[in-house]
Amino acid sequence: MEIGDKFIEFTLKGADGKMHNIYEYADKYALCIVFTSNSCPYSKSYGKRLIKLLNAYEDDNFGIIGINSNDAAQSPEDSYENMVAISEKLGLESINFMYLHDEDQSVARAYGATTTPEVFLFNSKRELVYRGAIDDNWQNANLVTRVYLEDAIEYCLDGLEVDFPFVPAEGCPIIWKP
């Protein structure tokens, strides 16, 4: 997926047991889709940071959807049951942060996602305006010097073009089905 491309529709099962699609976020001025996982240490380190971002910008009509596309047969920690447990532990449903299961990996393939975590930020027209890393220090939030995603959200909410639309995501490769 390239900068300027429109979002790709999908319907996936959430950790809340319900089916969800991207149109549930039609009112959002900025929407972040983050490919993540339960097993990747990079993804684990960003869970609370993403919640903090959602809380900071929710009043500005910002939304986040988390998608786990890892093959649970090869990575049992990424099973749907473990997704439910993580969602409950972090209280994701109560803050409108849907955690969706891409069991057949079709959404990750359609978006061209390769890494967890990898973010895709869309503006109100649902055009891709930023893709890549969340920030520049996955290991320690206190040592972050570049907040790529947060800066892109600010640009997006202000109706401006993001001046750094792609920063390579650092993380674990998506675990593809054989």
C-alpha cells in the first residue's frame, strides 16, 4: 500500500467475539490500523503507548484498530484465545480499541504489512497519509526522541500533509502460514 491509496475494506472477528469492519470508524478524522501481535516484544512494548495515544486524541475523533495476523499454529501465543485475554487485561473494549483477528492473513497481505508493529494512518478521506514506525525507541518510552505516529496524527487532524509519510517499521516479521 502506497501513500495516497484508499483504505481496503475488511470484516474481522474482534477479541470481543463480534465481527467488525472499518465503517464503524466512519466518523473518525484520523484512523490508525496497527498490525500487532501478542508474541513480538516490540508489539508488547507499544500496547500501553498506543492506548495513551488513543486517550490523548480520542476527543479529536482519532481511532485505532489493532490487527493480529500471525499464524497461531506456529505462534500459539498469538491464538484468538490469547488475543481475548490481552484485550481484557488492557481493557481495550472499554476504550473503543478493537483488537481484530486476521486468521486467514488476507488483510495483512492486502495492506502489504510485513512487520509487527506496523502502522497505517488514514485521514478523513481514508487516504493513507503515514505508514511505518510508531516512534524511535521500542525499548524505553522515556528515551523516545521522535514520535513519528503522534506527529503524523497531529498533521492529519490539522488537515496538513504529513512531511515524513514513511518511516520503516522496526519489529518482528509477521508469521505467515506455510
